[in-house]
Amino acid sequence: MKRVFISDCEGPISKNDNAFEITSHFIPNGAKIFTVISGYDDVLAYVLKRPGYKAGDTLKLIIPFLKAYGLTDQKMQEFSAQSLVLIPNIRNTLHHVRGIAHAFIVSTSYEHYIKALCQALNFPFENTYCTGVSIDKYSVTEDEKARLMALAREISQMHIIEIPPEAKSLTDFPEKQRKTIQRLDEIFWREIANLESGKIFREVNPIGGREKADAVRDVAKRVSIDLADVIYVGDSITDVEAFRLVKENGGLTVSFNGNQYAVKSAEVAVLSENSIVTAIVADAFCRFGKQETLSMVENWNREALEKSSVSQTLLKRLFELYPRELPKVKIITNENMEVLAKESSEFRKKVRGEAIGRLG
């Protein structure tokens, strides 16, 4: 019986944050705008837990602005293909994994980007779950474009939201941050929601949070396996619910260069600029199961790996890439969680860049 390998895309497979890069490229001060909205997304999903909102909904909040600045489906497709940056060795990793397991990608990314990625990797698009949207479907008047551009400029002047430790309500934020959150509430849920482009908020459903968990359930149903036979690799807040589902049902959850949300929700933390580690962990899980994989991680050193039953081809490549010190791979415990979360978050910035690395 084949087990199932499911991975997020941006982070474990590619270095991109496609939505961030599109916003940065097509909108003036787009990097700042996206970062502000992404922080707002984290607040609504992780702190306030607002009903009807989930991690990853940033991808629908930015679409009206992208439309106002002239983005089209063709431009999204072309930009995605041209800007694609893969994690080293990922082609070989996915080729190996597809030989021993059912392999799927579950991503919050727009379908334009996932199609470009699948073409580059020769990965079947039908084995992916991503955010479907046709930006050409929507139209905005010149007056509405002007209003959206003015709101974009306003957001670009806002402070980036930083969530205080242990924050559980709006009152736990400093006054400046509270005012930013309240103003963003007005912009998105009163002003834009009442514009023609506000229908985007009702019609576009990013694959994040619970939708990623639903995708995992659908994969298990499609290939008729138990969730205990799933390994899920993720790196961000959008993976938390999928992590929880897989972990609670006996599968294996792996944070690959994850931020604090990912590390605190997964069982294994990987800090590596190369996907060879993903291939090795997946090989162990898919061939021998969860307990033997955890045992391998617990004894993650050259001597122990050489004696293991993991693919010798993969191990040879690992030792060639890292002749002195292996990438860090750790079982996440209550005792080491905070340290690993900090180390992984910093390593994430090193691999993907400061701007992308700090996003939720």
C-alpha cells in the first residue's frame, strides 16, 4: 500500500511568495501594502479568530487593488512563470517521492502560479489544490479604480502590524496598532465590500486554514487511505489546521523552514536550504511508517543514518552536499519549541529573503 505525501508549495517547494511578488511588481509600494495586509490577516485568523475569516485570505483582499492597477490573468501567468525560483533539488525530491507514494501539493497560491510550477516540475496539476480565480472576470469603473488606488496609498503609509506575545484580543495591542486594525476593518469590510469589486470577497475562496485541512481529507478519500498514512510538509500559518488534522489522526507533520506558527503545530522541524532532507524524511515515512521515521530524526547524525534502511542513493547525495555538518532536523517538544521556532524563523529569512521570510 502506498502512503501519501502532501506538501505546501511556497516554502517547501519554491522560494517564492507569488502573491507578495505580484503585488510588489504591479502596485506602487506593493511590498509594504502586502506586508501590512498580511499582518492584518494574521491578526484576524490567529488572534481574533474572526468568524468566516481564515489564514491566507490575504490573497482575496489584495485582488481589488491588483485589478485597479491593470493586472490580467495573462500577466499573472507570465509573471509567475518568469519569477519562479525553486528550492534546490526539488525536482529530484518530487520524482523520488512520486515513485514511492501518492504525491499532492496543497497551496494557498493562485492557480496561475501553481500551473507554472507544475509545468516546470512536470507535476500533474490534477494532483494540486490551490486558489482558483479569474481576475479578467471582474470589471471596475474609472471612479472605482481611483478609489482603490487611494486606499492602496493609504495602506502603504500604515505601520506594519506586529502581534504582541500571548495577544488574545484587540485590547492587547498598542494604540497605534489597534487604530491600524480598525481602519483596515473599515477599508475592507465597509468600503471595498460595498464597491463592485467587493464581490471578489464573496466569490474567491483562498485555500488556507480549514480549506487545506479539507484538501487533506479529500486526498485521503481519493486514494482510499487513512490519515495515519499521510505525511504533510508545510511552513506557515496557513498549514496549521492541516497539521492539526494529520497529527491528531496519527500521520506525520513536518515544518520545512517554518515560521513560528508552523513549528508550534508540527512534530518535526527541518532547517535546510535543500529539499534532500524532505526526500529522506518522506522516504522513511512512506517505506517504514511514522515511528521509524521519528526514530531516524531522533538519531539524526551521519553514523546513525549510514546504518539506517533509508535509500542509500538519497543518503549519498545528502553526505555529498553536507560533508561536515548536516542540516538541522529535530523532533519538536514543549522544551525546545520556542528555540526551534526562533531558529527556524531566522533560517527561513535566510533561505527566502527577509521580506518574504517574515510573512505569516
